Amino acid sequence: MVLFDDSTTDEHELSKDILAINTIFICRLQGRRAAKSYAETLAEVMDGIGEIDL
């Protein structure tokens, strides 16, 4: 009975590393999109405030 196979360990570690790297890049991209959207929304709100007549 084989409980631990070294040949799949390297492949498993590589796949986990690639998944972690991919996850980091995806999260950074989503963070940039969210920040850009927030900045655009804030700019629109600030423009709207300037147009209010008192």
C-alpha cells in the first residue's frame, strides 16, 4: 500500500503555487476595478453637489 507518493507531491505543490499566484493577481485586479468605480462615483457625486442651487 502506498500512502505517500512523492511524484504527485511536486505537481500538487506547483498547482497550489500557481493557484495562489493567480488568486493574488485576480484580487488585485478586482481591487483596482473597485477603486476606479468608487473614484468615478465620488466624482459624479461631487459634481452633483456643485450644481445645487441654494
